Amino acid sequence: MLRYVLGRMTLTVPVLVGAAVFIFLLMQLVPGDAVSAVMAGGAKLSPEQQMEMREAFGLNRPVLVQLGDYLWGLIQGDLGRSTRSDRAVLSLVAAQIPSTLILVSAGMVVAIFVGVPLGVLAARRRNTFVDTLAMGTAVLGLSVPQFWFGLMLILLFAVNLGWFPALSSGGFNGLVLPAVTLGIAEAAILARLVRSSLIESLEQDYIATARAKGASDRRVTWRHGLRNALVPVVTMIGLQVGNLLGAAVVIEMLFARQGLGQLVVNSILRRDLPVLQGSILILASLFVVINVIVDILYKVLDPRVKLGAA
Amino acid sequence: MKRLARRPLIAVLVVLTMLAAACGGEDTTAADDAAAQAEAQAAAAQAEAQAAQAEADDAAAALAQAQADLEAARQAATEAMEGDEAAQAALAEAEAAQDEAEMAAEEAMMAADEAQMTAEEAQMQVEELMGGGTIVFGTNQEPSQLDAFAATTVNDQAVVAQIYETLVILGQGMQVHPGLATTWSLGSDAMSVRFGLREGVTFHNGDPFNAQVVKEHFDRLKGEVSGSQSALLATHYQDTEVIDDYTVELSFSAPVPDILIDLAAPGAAITNAAAVEALGADAGQMPIGTGPFIFEEWVEGSHISLLRNPDWTWGEFSFYGTTGPARAERLVFRFIPDDQTRTAALSTGEIDFLDLVPFQNIAPLEEIDGITVEGFSLPGLPQVNYISPQISPTSDIRVRQAILHAVDQDEIVKLVFFGKAPRAYGPLSSDFAEYDPIVETYYPYDPELSAQLLDGAGWTLGDDGIRRNAGGETLQARIIENRSWNPWVTLLQDQLREVGFDAEVITLEGGGYFQGTGETIYELASMGDVFASPASLRRDFHSSSIGPGNINVGHINDPDLDALLDAASVETNLGARAEIMSEVQRYIMDQAYIVPIIELHFFTAFSNDLSGFAVDGTGFYKYFGGASLSQ
């Protein structure tokens, strides 16, 4: 087990290095740099001043040298400094992580507490009107654009009913609408997965045995059927955290909520490439870390899983 | 095993969610602090009243003692009765003592009453203060830093304007109000300006404001300059001379007739150079000014909050409508990037004020009870498309004129701007006294005339609706837009296609816009500029303003126009300058260097409970020193 965990963690190193290099190269494609962003703000800089600024930011060195410096900095835990405020990227990013993680967790809670019961309901009432309705709702939840859905929630629950604030700023009340917006699509995915997985496991022999023992229908579904059906579901939940991290960027902008998403968008607008680079790298790392945790959990759930074997 | 694996995941999620809930109370603590402070003031006044009451009680006790003494003396006198003169004298003395005691008691009573009144007043003040409340300003973008000297974006300056003060303030109608300077006089050659400074002003950190501080501030212009307003000032700045403690004289290397306007921009506010140096890299995060609000905190991705400066009692009444302190206890800038959310937050009352209302949201907002929508004209270069004379086909003046006759601004105003902004006719907005209305007669909408001009220039209409010349080249018109700032471009494209242009729209964004338009010449680059002095038109049309990061994005390079613009920027006689500016406007339109689209208007929407904010001469910056919220 320990060997598996260590092996799995070693595998993340090349993935992270690859991500860092890829993100760095991607940044080179962004039109305009920090100097042109400052000038777009209305500042008049002479060509000499522009050169000085590029010199100060190290923007005039060959790309490969910049890349090497960047990777060397990463090894030392240095993500560089913001070209706008001169503050360490790591501290800027770290300040935004808790808010994003809270939102993602809350979104996951919504996904699980809506998706799993909905899937169970649909599986138990298979091929009835309830099933059709539940799965129809799930398809709807999947296809509705999150941005639009969030706006509708704001209009209904903030503007018309006044139950929740439109702006999300800490606190439970402000978390409800963004968490629902974020979680609903994942809930739909979970519902469909739980339904098919549960239907499959309810057809297994041991279910028939359980029924023969005289277990109640409820007990058969929840204790015997769902427990086994949840193996793929847990894997899926882990992967979904990755989706949620990505979607959180949009949701944070919509609800004006603190977090990595706001930082990413602001740093794009300011052409603050070190901050942009750092935020994306941290998002990617979170995704990688969560996947490692999922893989380890999977091993716990199913001891047959091996590294590198299908 | 499986159960074990499932539970921690859910448990972690639940714990994190609870954590989120626990973080909720944060926002209220600072407000509580301020309330506590005001209450402490009231308590102090109450204590004073009690002390006065105690004094009055003491006096009353003294009076009682004196009365007792008198009584004793009377008794003694009655006993001694028979013509004892000494006793008579004692009696008289005792009576005098009683009078004195009575007067003292009365005085003490009055003092006690007065103290009681002070206490009540203090209490009322506390209530009034609470009534000033917290004003929340919904802003579209987070500032990048708050050192006024380095402020580049309008978002930086919107916040800076509340924390710092400028030497002079530009009010609506271009009226110059006193700021940190109470008097000023421009040298006869316009190469120097002398300011008499306001006395008794202090910075938020307690440092005094005086001539030396002003000199240190302006001498920052001699070092590394990064802010936009500072860069403008640095162009000709030479030195600041300290005449006495409260008089300075700034000198320049060239005439600066518009120096008062330049010094009134929020980005030209006086900073505390010593404090900035001590703070180093943190200066942009910990602003120290003299203004009505003190920086409190900046939560990245969420808000900046400012607290009332209780020492700010030198406010300029003619501009702020108060001499200070500010009426609102706290001013919060909440960053809300999404337009729709910003609008929703105003109707739910989560914010009290929002800027940059998108044109399509104006009418729906006007319908909502309790919300006022108000537009402010932004003087400057209207929203235009340059028509670059540097490349074919627009190097031919007939093609440029054809473009001007093909564009129907009235349709653009109606469909794109919902009738909320007037159409433009020339390079200068009609806010200026120097505006020359003759330009309104130049290019009426006339697609037939446009077609004739193009035919005459050798561009013939093909079967596909696109014109080509003899060499088979298509009549190309690349319209380049700066995303979200130039919403009219697709309609413009449509209107140009009507007369046979091969028109396309290219979109760039933010920093990339001025990079791209500086490097490449396009036929029709979009642009608008806000300024308070007509001579600033120089930066939009002068050949020195061409290149990456610069704003002459049409690459207009015309020595005759350069000469006119240069002359206008140093002309100190306003009448003579108006004549030059009139010539500039006619010249630009004669040469068909731009298609004017609309005169820029920014709309603000605010709660009817909010009153008393002031707007500057550019129409862009709002000052909240005199603003308050009724409950």
C-alpha cells in the first residue's frame, strides 16, 4: 500500500513539471506584456523607459533562460513577483485559495446531496414517470449554461425573493447561490451515474440473497445495493472536484466572490503574467493532488488496482 | 474498508462548508468598532456631565452648610440679643456667606445643566454619525495599487480621489475650486505657478502638510515615473521652490497653460513622499493622504474599505458641500466584474452606487423604484474611428470622405446606445467652449454621394457587393476594436458594406490593443479620450504619439496638424487658443481623418437614499466627502 502511494506520488512530479513548462510557454503567446499594459493605462513611457522596465522584469532575455529561471524559482518555492504590485505571487495566490476551496467543497456538497438521492430515486422507480422526470431534470441541469443559471438564481432568490444576497462575500448566506450554481451540473452527472450503477448492482446475485434473507426494500437499496454502486461514484466525485475548480473561476466572477478565479481574470486584464502563471499553476497542482488522492482512495476501495496496470 | 474511504471525503467537505459558515461574521466587526468609538465619545461626554453634576452637588452641600452656619449665628445672636453689636456683625457676616454660597450653588447647577446638554448633543451626534452609514460603491474592476502618484487606471484613481487631495479641484463646468491650495497665480509666461497652501492640514499618519511636503512630492517627478498623470506632469516639470512654510512655486521648462487642470486630476494628488519611501514596495497597498477617508483594508478579489477621517475639517464647501468631516462613516469599493450582477446588487440594496452602467441596462434601471440613473458627459475626443491616411485605400481622401458620408450616426445612437448619448460631429466634444459647431455641417449621411466618391476614386462595385479597383484589389476596411469599449463597430461594418467596402472587425483587448494598433496600421482603429483641456487633443493626433502603447492609433502623421497642435498647447491667451482649436477641428474634418461616432457619456445609478456626492469636471470621478445615506 505504502509503495503504491509513494509510486503514485512520484508520478506527479513529471506531470507538474510538464504543466509548469506548458503554462510558461502559453504565457509567451499572450499578446502584450506588462509594459504595454502599463502604457494602455495611459502612462507615457519613452522607449528608454520601456527598455528599462523590460530589463527590470527580465522580459528582454531569451525565452529559454526565462524558463530556466522560472523552474529554478519553482523548486525553491518562489513563483516570482507581481509586475503590478511587486508582491510575492505565492502570497497573493495563497490568500485566494481558502475562498475557492470553500466554494468548491460547498459545490461538491450540493452535487452529492442532490445527485445521489436523485439517482437512487430514479433507480428504484426505474422506467416510471419519476425516473423520466428525474433524468430529464438531470439532462436539463447538465445542458443549462452555468453563467445563465447563476444569473437566474440571482434574479429569483436575490432580486425578487430577497432570500440570499447577490454578492458572495464569506458567510453561509452568501455561499448558497454560488454553491448551487456550481454544484448543479455535477449533481446531474452524479445522478445519472448513481442510477446506472445502482441498477447494475441491484441485479447482482447477492442482492437476491439479501432479499431472500428478508431484508426490507429500503435496506436492500441503501445498505447492499448503493454501497457497491458507490465505488465508481467516489472515483467520479474526485474527478469532479477538478471540474469544479475550473468552473469556480466563472462562478467567482459572476457572484463577485474572492478567489483564484478573480485573481486569474484580474491578472489577465493587467497583463500581470507572473501572477497569472502562478494562479494557473496552483490550480493545475490542486487538480493533480486531488487526482492522487482519488487514486489512493480507489486503491483503498479496490485492492486489485495496480500502478500502470489496466 | 469502503465505508472508511467514503466517510472522510464527505466529512472533509462538511467541515470545510462549516468553516465557510464560520467565516461569515467577519464583515461586521469593523463597523462595530466605529460604532464603539462613537459610543465611547458619548460616554466621555456623559462622564463630563456627571462630574459637573457632582460639582453642583458639592456646591449645594456648601450652601446647606452656610445655611446651617447662618442659623447657628442667628441663634447665637438671639441669645446674646441685648444690643450686642458684635453679634449683629456676625449675623451680617453669616448672611453674606449665605448669599455667596447660594451664588456658587447656582453657578454649579448651571454648569451641571450645560454638561448634561453636551452629553445629549454628543449622543445626538453619535446617532447622526450612524445615520451617515456605510456607502458601498460597486466598481467593475479592482484597482492595481493606490499610491496616487503611480495611479494609472481610472479604477485606481476612483479610489485615490477619496483618500488624497489635489492642490486644486476641477468642478463641473470646468470651474477651479481651492483644494490643498487656497490661492494660485500662473506666471505671465505660463512657465511657473505659485500656490498659497492651506494651513492646519495633516496626513492620515499625523505628518503635517506644508510647502516642504509639496516640494518633496513634486520632486518625485524627477525620479522613476510610472503613473499616467505623473508622466504627463513630468514632461515639463523642472523644480519646486519653497517660498515660505505655506507658499510654493512650481517651474516648468515649457509653457503649461493648463497646469491647473492637470494638477486637479486624482492622479496628481499630493502624496507624503517620506512615508512612501519608508513603506517601499508596500506604498501602493497602504496609501497615506490628507483626504476625507482613511484607508482601512484591502481584501483582494473582494473590496477596499475606507474610514471617515475625523480630522478632515478643511473640506472645500463650494465643491464638497461640507467642510468635513465626511458624513458617511465608511466608504467601501466592492469589486463586481459582471455587469448584470452589479445591477442586481443595486436593486437588492447590497450596493448603493454603481458606475459605468451598460447602455442596455439604463432603461430597466430607471424603472426600478428607489433608484436614480444619471448620465455625465465626458469631455474629450468623442468615440471615433480614425481613418488612417498612411495606408491604401484610405490614403485617398475621396475614400475617407466616402466613409464619412456612409456612416449613419443617428442609427448607431438609436440601436447601440439606446438614444442615451448624443452623436458626435468632430474631434472635440461639444462640452468645450472651444467647440466649433461648423463641423456639424461637414458630412451629412449620404450613401449616394459616398458611392459617387468611390466610383470617382476608381473603386467599382462588383456583383458580390464589394468594390474593386483596376488592379483587382478589394476596397478593404479593417475596423479594429478594443473589446467592450467600442460596441458600435459591427453596425459600422454593416454600414460600410452597404456602399461596397470589404469591411471586417478585428478585436483586441486591454494591453494588447495599444500594442497591436501601435505596431500595425489599420484603416479604421477605434478610439476615445477623456480630458479637460482642449489642447490635450495633441496627444490623440500628434505624430509624437504614434507607436506601441500610444494613443494616436490612427497613425495620423501630418506636419501641418502637428504645428497647429503644438501652437495650441503653449498658447496662454485663451482667445487665441480658441481660434487655433477651431482651426484644428476644421482641419481634421477637412482631411477626413476621423469618423466621429458619439460623445461619450457614463451613466451612474444609485440608491435614492444616497445624496451629496460631487462629480468632477471630467465627469468621471465621484467624490464622497459630502455624501451620506439616509436610513
